[in-house]
Amino acid sequence: MGALAMLAAASDANSAFTTDVDHYVIDDALYTYCHPGYPSAQSYAPLPNATLELVQVVVRHGDRPPVNYIPNNDNEWRCDEVEQETYLHGAGESNQNTTGSFKQVIEIPKWNQRYGFENQIWRGSCEEGELTDRGKHQHNTLGAHLRSIYVDKLGYLSPELSSTDEIYLRTTHIWRTKNSAESLLGALWPKRGITPASSIPLHTFPSRIETMYGNTGACPRINVLIDEIVKTDGYQKFMKDQGPLMARLMDILDVSKSHWKDGWDGYFDVLNARQCHQFNLPCKMNGTQSTDSCITAADLKQVNRNANYETAYKFRDSPLAHNLTRLYIGSFVGTLRDQMKDHIDGHSKKLKFALYSGHDSTVWPLLGVLGASDQQSLWPPYASNILYELWKQQDGSRVVRVIYNGKVLRTRDSEQWCDLNACPVDQFFKRMDEFIPSDIVSECAVL
């Protein structure tokens, strides 16, 4: 049954939850999308009788405007408090031979009813999905917390970055992930210079071969699996039960494209982004006038529960979740595993800190791989952070600790595959191997 048919079939349905989401064990009071939990030096304790050897950090970018457009937008998004300057120079040449520096300015022309779109489509100083000033501060705060742990408390990282061989940095090609990484590292090592010699190499993959999120262009079978999951009885029942709410939100927001009928992520995005900035929730428009038909706080709460259930079902709980997660994020899981193994095998002893700056679609499938508890499987807040720590114990054995948003990651009661405060590395690798494709090209092919 297609999305439109589901909405029509749901027209007489009760909007109360009657699906398994009632049994999805979460505490709304403990969750906020707007801010992550930060690791804290006060509560952080090193593993006893062990030496820290490698830290891998995977983060979601910070706060941003919505990436889903709705008509009649009346909110102003600001991205100009923290400015960025760039310059070019020949590879290997000194900073004396440059193009000079440039500063990016997002310009929105004044509305004059003849040309320009200000106040009609977009307001403020942000590009769509650009890291806001708040997002930059979130990652600056995260970097300061990491410094308080790994520099000040443990003495694991040097107070000043003396060699860029100690760090590996990778982001996606999307600008907000780059700015997030820059903001984080600016607080982790706040006294770095701006010469080419002190530059940290920032690695990116071309978007066509990106592995830090589900690359449906390179792996078309991802969409096939999602379509199969959507057709399952459990998912169809969930969409039917929530059809009346979706239909009402579509009417208020004046949206009709298929993206808005197929799932809850678009609603989650546009409503939570506004909530994080204390903007009013949208109301239905009559021409240029707002009506009394508005999205409520109760609607937002239900949207959040729907989106969280939907994501957990697709990437953790459905019969096809393992296969989907394997193709969606398995290649990146392989990157993390191989980097850790290379360190154990002595191939990258200089490396101490690896930072990967990605998206919610980077973090949530990794939580699925780890079998995270319901509460820790909720939609990753802005600046969410997963810390993978490799420790060597006195007997020579190694263990992995995983910390998510400041707390050791807990697995579901039904899937206690390892204690992630100190998981033996062989057991950790065995779990990772279950999600790493053996031949990604053939597994992604659509027959």
C-alpha cells in the first residue's frame, strides 16, 4: 500500500498509539534534541590498571536551520557571529605565497516585490542547513570538555599539538560537518597557528563514494531494503495509526510532496529546529495571515516519538534492520575497526586521536550496530558524540570502552553482547565484523 493510500485508510482511525511504540522504553524528560550530553572530567574515570592507547570520536554536526523547506517560513536564522576566513596557497609552499584571505558572507537581498526573495522564502544570514552560531559554540564546548579529560586529567594528549601525525580528521563534504570539526578542535587545542605547517589535514571522500552515511547512489540496494521494511505489517500498522496526525500536519504546513508522506523525519526536522531556537510552532496560513490551526506541543511530542520509533525500527528492530545497517554504515564501521587494529598491530603508533564529523545518519546506525538501549537510541541530538577508547591492560590484553553523550553506552536488556565499559577487543571486533560487508559492490547491487 502506498503512502497516500495509507493516509486515506487511516482517515477513520484513532490517532492514539496502538503499535509497539507503546512498549518502546524511553523517558521523554531525559531527552533533548537541542543539546547533547557532554563528557565531563568530574565524572570521567580512567580504566584502572590500564593505559589509554587510542581515542576515536564520531560526532554529529551542531545546531543548524532545517534542511526541509516549508512555505511561509517566518523564522530568522543567524550564522554570522562566528566568521570564517579562507585562503589558498600552492601545495607545499609557505604561507607567504597565497591568494590573500577571504571571508564568506551569506547575502539575502531586500524584498522589493520585483526581484529577491527576502521575507518570502528565507530570512537571516544562513544557508540552508548551515552550522549556526549556536552549533559552533556546541562543538567548541565539546572540544573544551575533551581537553579537560584527555589533556588536563589524563595527560594523554599534549597541551599543544606538536605533530599533526597524532591526529586524523575526516568530515563529510557538507560544510556544516567541517565547521563543527574546526570548532571542536579550536577548543581542544586553542593555541594552534594558522600557517600551512600547523594545518591539520582535513580528509573528505567525494560524495559519490562517501561511507559516513547511507550512500544510496553507490548502494542502490539500501532503498530496496527500506522499501521492504516499509511494507512489513508492523510498519504499515504504525503508519496507519499515525495517519490522521500526518494528514493534519501536512495541511498546516502546506506540504504535499512524497517525502512528507513516506516518514516522520521531515516533520521532526522542521519542528525541532524551531523548538531549539524558541520559535513558535507553525500555524496554517490563509494567504499572508496566520490562522488558529497550529501545531501544538503535544503534536511535537508525538512527532518525536514517531520519528524515534521509525528510525529504531528501520535500523535496529525490524527483521531487515541488520542487512540495512550493514549496507548503510558497514563500510565506515570497517574504517573504525581497521584503524583500531592497525594501531594494535603497530602500524600507526603515532596516531592518538581520530575525529570523524558527520550527521545524525552517521550516529544512529552506529548506535544500531552497538545494540544501544532504547533511551540511547533516540534521535541523536545536535553535537552528539561517540567516544571509542582503546585501552591496554597490565596483562597485555586490550579492551574497548564506548561513551555516548557523556555516558558509557548501555545495550538493550535483550541484547547484552558485551559490557561497553571494558569490552574485550576480540569480542568487540567480532561484533563489528557482523556489520562489515565482505564485498560491498556485490552486496549493494540490485538484481
